[in-house]
Amino acid sequence: MSAKGDSVSTVSEAFASTYADARERFRAAAGARGADSVEQVHPQARGPEGEALAIDVARIGRLDAPGLLVVSSGTHGVEGFCGSGIQVALLQDDAVARALDRAGCELALVHAVNPYGFAHLRRVNEDNIDLNRNFRDFSQPIAPNPAYAEVHDFIVPNTWPAGADTEQALGAYLAKHGAARLQAAVTIGQYEFPDGLFYGGAAPAWSNVTLRNFFHTHGAGRARLGWIDIHTGLGPAGHGEKIYSGPDDPARLARTRAWFGADVTSFYAGSSSSAAVTGSVSAAAIDACPAVDYAGIGLEFGTVPLEHAMQALRADQYLFKHPDAPAPLRAAIKRALRDAFYFDTDEWKGMVYGQARVAVFQALQGLSEAA
């Protein structure tokens, strides 16, 4: 791929149909670009065909630069199809390489933060943990989420399709409280129901430890750090919302908007399509690099309406609780989940890459101007 001819069909070729294919394309693109690459292989989990699962990192540009831009994919497993394709396209894009040279920065691409979920078509990891709720201080008491406890019994069904009584309970809740309250109750994160949705875990997951080690090694000595964590599933189809990712800190939010644009939203201010979350992955950078000038976003690309995505997650959670479900039902649920978080069309891939590419250019400009 080159800057002079980025057609949608060419961009589309950067996207893969399986985790194994995505990993192969990423490693090949990193090699072709001459990246400094390293893999962290999962010590226990394996892929559906018994293949190794890993977090792969490719570093290009000036590796000792004071400014570092990180682009990560697959924090939420199945969302990795989008993020991986964007990362491969970035590696193949000569205009990105030239912008990186002009900025005098390093670009680190962290591929498949949650390789188990990516490979097995789950949003969560091998322990049913939502990694974007796992980055918290587990030495401190964890406050309960009574709002989730109120909905758990009907939001995680015991049959699929869910029974009439379960759907009636869901409908009654929506009629009384509305969709926004349901979204907040479920997605803010919970730590009491290991078989539930948006479960944050009881200890740091392997991906958590691995990502923190990456930032300790490659981020702590920098002056400036930008982070784009790619997600899908919220908002209008193909639209990329730049959601501030970091603590409730006005100075960091202002810096993030200065680097990424005034359209950066914040769930602290109620301007984001995302509910406020606990245990956000941004803590990996904030904790490891407290003295660094930080600006980070979750780049969230829309797919299906929220209620459709939630139905896909509910069905997948049924599978988690019922591993003996019939193979045809399992295949249908997995297909529906993938389709809810990834649009396998040239048009959508072109839209998401174009917006991700702009965000990278914005970040590199911000890192350069802050020097």
C-alpha cells in the first residue's frame, strides 16, 4: 500500500477473517516495514486449532524518541478484526511512515491485547474477563455494582433464544428505567458475577500484566505518550468516535483534545456514547508512566445498534454458561457476534481506516509540536 493509491479495495486486503490470519498478516507487514518486533506468547491459552496465542508488538520510527504513539487492537477480542486491519494498513502506508519520520517519533503497534477473545470470537478473555474493566487496584476493596445485580438474572439467559419470562423481565426494566440506565448498569463493570457480562475479574489478567510491562519498558522514559486503542460496537455504522481514555483529569483531557481534535468526547462529561467504566485499560500507561505527558483515546467505530450488540453478547454469554450447546447453535451465535462487532465490507473497512489514519496523523502532529 502506498500514499499515492489508497483505494478502498487495497485497504480491504489488510483485514483478515480469523485471528491466525490476522496475526500472520500483521507479522508479515511488520517484517516488510523493517519493524523491531517482539511476541509475548500466552503461557496457557491456545487458539481453536491449538495454535499459539500472543500479543505481538511492532515498533517503527525513532525507537529512542521522546515521543511515543501506541496503537493497540483487540482489547475486546472479537473487536480485533477491525483494529488488526487498521494496524496492517498503517504498516503498509508510506505516507504514515513519512509522517512518522517528520515527527521524529516512535510508533508502537500492539496487536491483539486479548488474543484468546480474538481467536475464539469472544469479547472477553479466557477467564470471561472484560479487560477494559480489569485495570484496577485489586489490593483495595471492590465496591459492588448493585445496578448490575438487579439485571443479571435476565440479562444473562439460561436458554437461547431467551425464554418469554426472561424477555418480559427485560422489557419491564426498559419500560421503567430506559435503555441508558440499562447500558450503564451492565457496561460500567462488575466484579461479583464471574459468569456475567462485563466482569472485571478478581486479579490482574495475563494481558493486563503484559501490557503494563510493555509500558514500563517502552513508555516510562518518554517525555510524551499518545495512545489510540481501537474498539468497535458503539455509535453509527462506520463512524469513529474519539473517546477520551484516562483519569478524570482536566489537564489530560485538554491535552488529548489539543492532539486529537476538539471532537474528543468524554464519558466524565456525559458527551460520549460510552457509559463511564471502571478499571479502564488506560491505567496501564498512567500507572507505568506517571511523569509522561499523556493523551489517549479509545477510537470506537460504530457497527450495529446497541440493542443488537447487546443481544449478541447475551447469546455468547449463554454459550459460556452452556459449553455443551449444539454445534449449529454455537456456530450461529459466534457468527452473529462477529457480525455485530465487525462489518466485513470494503466500504466499512475504508471508512474506519480513513478515520484511524487521520487520528494517527493528528497524534504525530501533537507529539511533534509538544517537543
